[in-house]
Amino acid sequence: MDKLRCAGGIGALAVLLSGCSQWQSALHPQGGGARAILGLIWLFTAVSVVVWVLVVMALAMAVLHRRRGQQAGEPLVMDRRREQNFFRVVVTAVAVTVAVLVGLTFASFLTGKSNAALNGEAFTIHLTGHQWWWEARYQLDGQSDIVTANEIHLPVDLPIRVELDSADVIHSFWVPSLAGKRDLIPGRPSAITLLVEKAGTYRGQCAEFCGYQHAHMAMTVVAESRSAFDTWVARQRLDALPPKVDEARRGQAAFLGTGCALCHTIRGTPAAGAVGPDLTHLASRGSLAADTLPLTRGALAAWIADPQSIKPGARMPSIALSADDLNAVVAYLEGLQ
Amino acid sequence: MSASEVELDGEKLKGIRDTGLDDATLHGYLSKTWKTPDGLYGWLATVDHKRIAHRYVVTAFLFLVLAGISALVMRFQLASPEAGRVGPDLYNQLFTMHGTTMMFLFAVPMMEGFAIYLVPLMIGSRNVAFPRLNAFSYWVYVSGGLMIWVAFAFNTGADAGWFSYVPLAGPEYGTGKRPDFWAQMVTYTEVSALAVAVEIIATVFKQRAPGMTLDRMPIYVWSALVMAFIILFAMPAVMVSSTMLILDRLVGTQFFNPASGGDVLLWQHLFWFFGHPEVYIIFIPATGFVSAILPAFVRRPVFGYLGIVLSLIGIGLLSFGLWVHHMFATGLPQLGESFFTASSMMIAIPSGIQIFCWIATIWGGRPALAVPFLFVLGFIVTFVIGGLTGVMVASVPLDLQVHDTYFVVAHLHYVLMGGAVFPLLGAVYYWFPKITGRMLGEQLGKWNFWLVFIGFNATFFPMHILGLQGMPRRVYTYPLESGWGGTNLFVSLCSLALAAGFGVLFLNVVLSLRRGRLAGDNPWGASTLEWATTSPPPSYNFPRIPVVDHREPLWKNAEVLPVAEGLRIDAREVMVGTVADAVPQIRQPSADNSIWPFLAAIAVGVAFLASIYTPWAVVWGSLPVAVTFIGWFWPQAIPEDEE
């Protein structure tokens, strides 16, 4: 009967959990690391549910079981044989506890070992954490590197090495669908290996408290077929295309003239600031401000006009632009495919 | 009374002993000798462990309310996605103040306060060892707590988390004076905690009633002793690290700056070398409460005394070997991972032994479902969940998914609230009659229990799921698309029920203080020495020092408790005995009331506070500290010397 109840409990829990969204969740793994860990989560959960139910049942029976005539209030006289029985039961329970713990430790060790065994990486991405955005530099095949921000693309079924470092405080790289997290620690570069099984877009979020806008330090991982990935790489390697329409040309002039270029780089133009994200192919990304806003015309305008009300404390200052200039800059940035 | 004074006058030079005196005479002398003067002076100068403990407990509850309100404000902000009710600046201060206050200003001082109150009564002594240090420790604690909350009121609340990781809290990224207030608050409370630890160890080892050998010591006293030893070894690590932090910030040392050969991970190692044992500083005395409460309500001694005592000591030792499990995400060598996974799992064994022994105790007893016992049951049901999720986060791969998510928020609240606050509330209901002389209301107590029990589980259990769904900790808001909104709303609503539970507790305390049923000496029919004296106990605790010949002295000697005689009653004296067997060795003078500990605490407090602004405060501030210490330690002409 115990087992039946436990199975029911696990079933109920599983239904509850699987009903949740697929957004940035450790429960919907699409990468080798995350899948192995989910198996471990279910194993530990099942064992925990069984243990908890047994303990609570023992406790309930201890409180409720029938007792034969004893004087209320008076301290009880201990029965030696009964105490010895208790001793046997407690020792058995402790022995079972030890055995279960050894088993779980072993399962944990095996999972950790298999996750650490991922290697044979095809190429390396250097990921640098900034307050509050992600800078990604691809090191592909010795040719010129790609620099982008807040959105990384990966080919599926290919192990990729991700080297992690921080430009300021400690951050943590965490894409729950793909793998466990790893901290980005200033002065202590480290690396993990990602292996994505299924094409798709996965969200990640900084997991180590890093100041005001820790809540808005997210990123997107786009996993795609090798050919789609190669196309993306080829495009990212190009310099920014010169603006084609008048408004965009005025926007470029405003961008270069009002201080935007002090912090941002747009390859192929004089803008070479290294403080904020590289905007060379901004319009090819899906979101803005470390996945705080969708990349739409309106969001772009709102962000440039008043970043501090959208992401208070963000390092991007509000720059006074006329309405015309603002529209022009937005038009220019929108063209940075 | 005057007659006996005349009669004893000739002996006055040698001091008046309690030998052969009748109760009234004894009471007359003792209450005069151990009196706390009336008025403000007496209030500031008292060294009575009960009055000081009282203050500790009341102050810690006030800090609980402040930290609880911070939590409610956070839940108000998180009730819906992308809410703008609390901005990031305030939110970060709120969660930092919540964690800092709960750990440093509520939980640890609360446990210390109970230990200061109960230990001398449970071991049959008249005061703690080093009574003036005890007074000093309270004033230092309260000034540290006041300082950080006043700073918060002036928008200078700490905002880098209760763990204050560098570089975020370091000179470059820590804004204004916020991290400095945090670091100095830590120093204040650590000084007071270390003082209390020293007192408790000395009291337990040397001042036990004759015959109370170590294996007759109540389990609660064992837990207080283990807690004191953990404080003694863990707290210096955080004092060192917070001092290094303030040095980095104030005088330009580079302990934590990687650009100058410092190391940001050094902070984490030092902090968690303290931070993990910290959990057991809170949890161990809470298990002591459980072992103290249970026998009274099941009418039998705790099963497995030896096993429980060894478990307490085992937990105390093991607690120093698992700090790295807070740092799995920093990346460790595989061997290190395996070691700290194994050590973290191992601590479940002594915890399990205690749980099994308690269940056996209940099974073998005759349970009466009074409120303190309900809290013990609630403790077992919730704490086991926290322990099991603890086993989960001990696994490195598993932890890498749930670390720094709401899963861990759920886990730590199950351990700290389930594991420590439930027993604490049980302890409040259990010892309130002893402390105040009146019973807490039973009916309100049941409301209190069920509101806290249901409110707690409904608030924190769903957080496990939020964590697995990817919600990180310490975020002031979350996107609508996350799908976390519904669960968060549910959690926020349930937190109101939890808060209401605490409201009922405070209401119950206020009502019962005035109208509660009178308790009498031993309302629960319990077996330990604190119930052998009146409720509330007199300033001198026991008219005559009891002699202990059994683990449950009041059950063994239901009629008359054997007592020892020979202590002076015209001067403060306590009996000091051998460590293991409590064989009386000497009569030890016990310090009288003094204003100096209060003045010394003010001097120390001012020096610490000023050192936030200038390092020279350490130099000049040491002068008033030296003056007050000289006043404090000025040799007294002890009557005994005249013999």
C-alpha cells in the first residue's frame, strides 16, 4: 500500500510539473547535460517522496496508535524489551538511510562524470559577462572572429566549448534547457561544453546576483542546423551594410555624432566603442537590452529614448535626441541585418 | 529576618552561608544579594541572565517582524510579472536586509537568548559565567542591529545580498557606504555571539549542579554547548572576511582584487566556511528544543539519549566540512565535487538518527496534543522535506540546475523555518509560563499553529516548482512570458496567511501577559531543573542548589529535590565543579551589577560605526574602549579576600 501511495504522489507531482511552461525550464531539456540532470532530479525526487511518506506515516502512527491502560500525567515506566525493539528499528532505519545516501551519491557521481566527459569541441565561444549584458566572441577557424551580444547561435549535435569570463562582477551562465550553470568569475576564466540535441531557441538568464539589473540579464541561444549556422556565421562576419535610404543615412550620422559611437561598435563605420554591445548586426537578433524587450521598431525607439525607465540603473544613458533624429537612428539600426 | 541577621552577625566576616537557614531568611538574603536595582540605572546595569535573555528574545522578535515585513513587500512586488511597485534599488536592499536580519539579527541572537535564559536554570546555577560579558554582548548586538536598520531608513541599506559577494560589494562596485554598514554590522553581531559562546561553554562545563554528570545533562544543554562551539570556530572566519572587505573598501588593501593578485573566490570560501555552520548554529539548538519539549508531552524520556547527543556533536563537526556546496557553480575539480557531495549527504545521517529517535519517543509515550507538541509535529513534517531537498542540492550536477533559483529559496526556508522556527515557536509556548508566570492561550495557540503550518507550506512549497521552471533568485521582476505569474501570485497570497499566523502569536503573547492562566512552578509536569523553581524564577534562580542523581531529576524525585548547601548568601556566589562529573570544587564569586559593560558597548559601538568613515576611528576609538574596560575590570574588594 505504501508503494501505491508513493507512486500516486510521484504521478501527481509529475502532472503538476509537466503542466508548466517550456520557457527557460530545467524540466524541458534539449541538451545532453540538462537531460542527464533531469533524470537525476526525478530519481532524487522519487526517493525523497518515498522517504517523506514513510517518515510521516511512522509519525502519524506513533501519535495515533492505540495504547493500553496507562495513568494520564504520570511519567511512564520504561519497558526494557520495548526499548530494545525501538533500538533495533532505529538502527535499521539508520542503516537504510546510509544505503540510500550511498546510492544517491553514486548516481550523482556517475551523472557528473558523464557530463564532464563531453569533449571534442568543434569551436570556442568566449562569453564575457557585463553589468547587465553578455558579450560573445566566436573563435571559429582562425579567420576573423565574430563579435555579438546577448544572442548566440550554435549548430545542433556538435559539442561547443564556451569559455566564461567577467568584465566586472560575478555572473552565472545558465541556459536551463541545455546544461547546469557555471559562474563567470573575474580573474578566474573557466569553460563548459554545450551539446544541443534539437534545433530551437532557448532562453538563458544570469543566475548569480550581479546588481541592480540582475533581473534583466538574459540571453537567447539559437540552435540550428549546420547549414543554417554557417549562413549565420557568413553574415555575421560581414561589416555592416551602408544605409540605403535617406532616413537611415541621417540616422547613421546622428548615431556617429551624438555619442552612441563612444560606447558601441558598428563594424564598417567609425563607431568603435567597446563599452556596450556590438551593434553591427543588431537587427538580426530577436531581442534588445539582454532580452528585456522584443526587437521591434517601437521597443527600439523607447529603449533609445529612455533606457533608465525600462531598465533602471542600466549603464546606457539617455541621450537627448530630437524626435526626427530618434526615428532616423531607429531606422538606421533596423537596417543592420 | 532581623533576628537571624543578629544571630549571624558574628560570622559576617566569613560571610553568611545558606546552611541550616529557613526559607524566608534565605529568600531575604538572596533577593537582596542578587537584586537588580530599580530605575534606569538598574535597567542598564543588570547582569541577571534572565533579564538579558529576555531582552535578547524580545529584540530578536522585533527584528523578525522587520525582516518579515521586508519579505511581504518583496512578495507584493513579485505577485505579478513586470510589476513596478518596488524598483530594483529598493528591492535589492529589501532582500539583503531580509536575509541579513534573519540570519544575524533574528535567528542566532534568538537561539543565544534562549540559551542564556535556559542553561543556568537547567543546570541549577544562579547566573551564567561572565555575567558582565553577557550584558556587554547584548548591548553590542542591539547597537549593530540598530545601526544597519537606521542606515536602511536613510536609504543606505546594504544591497549586495546577505552574503555580500565581492566584487559586487567591493570598493569598485559597492555603492556608497552600503556594504560598509553591512560589514560592520557583521562585526558587531559576531563580537556579541562569540561572547555568548564563551559564556555558555564555561557555564555548561563548570557550573552544573552537583551530580549532573555529562551524561545526565539535559539534551537541550548539550545542544547549546554544541552551538557555542560551532560559534567559536565558525564566526572568526566571517569576522576576518568582513574585516578584509572593509579594509579593501576603506584603506585600499587588495585582498579581493584579482587585478592586484587578490582573489574573489577567497571571499566565498571564508564566508561559507562560516555560512554553512551558521545554519547549524540555528538548527542545533532548535533540535534541542524538540528534545526538551517532547518528554513533557509524551510522558517519557527521549529515546536514544546517547544517539541524539552523539548526533549533535557529529552534526557540529560535519558542519565544517561542507561549505563548498554553496560554491558548486564556481567550477571545481571532479575530486573536490565528489568529496563535498559525499560530506554534504553524510550530514543527513545524524539528522536522520535524531528524527528516528523522536518518532520512537512518541511511539513509546502517551502523546498529548498541546500546542508545543503540535509545533514539534509540524517541525518533523516540514523539516524532513527540507532535509531531503538538502540531499538533492548536495549532488553537484543536480545543484547546477537548481542553485540560485527559487528551489533553493524553498529548500532553505524549509530547513530554517521548518527546522528552526517551528521548534522555536514550540519553545515559546513551552517556556512562556516559566518566563512570565502565565500560560499562553491554548485556543489562539492552535490558530497560531495551523495558520503558520498551512501558510508556510503553501508559501514555500510551490517555490520548488518555480525553481525547476527556471526562476532565478534575487530578481526584482520577471517577464510575463515566463509563465511564473500564477504561481507567484499564489505564493504572495499565502504569505499573508503565514504573516497572520505570526500576528496571532503576538496577539496571544500580549493577551496572555495580562490575562493568561497562572502557570505555577511546573505546568507541564516536566522533568528538568528549570521547572523546580518558581515561575518566573527569582533573581537568584534557586533558593538552594539542587543535587542531581538522575537524567530526569523532577520525575525521579517527585516529592523533594535533594539540595546542596554551603554557598554564601550575602555575596554573589556560584558553585563550580569538575567538567565531567560536576563534583563541587570551589565557591566562585559572581560579578555584581555594573554600568561598565553598557558604557564599554557604547564605546565599542561608536568606534565600529566611525570606522565606516575613517580608519583613524580604530586608533582614537580604542581610547574610550580602553577606559571603559579599565572601569569594568577594576579590581573589586571581594569580601572573601578578607577571610
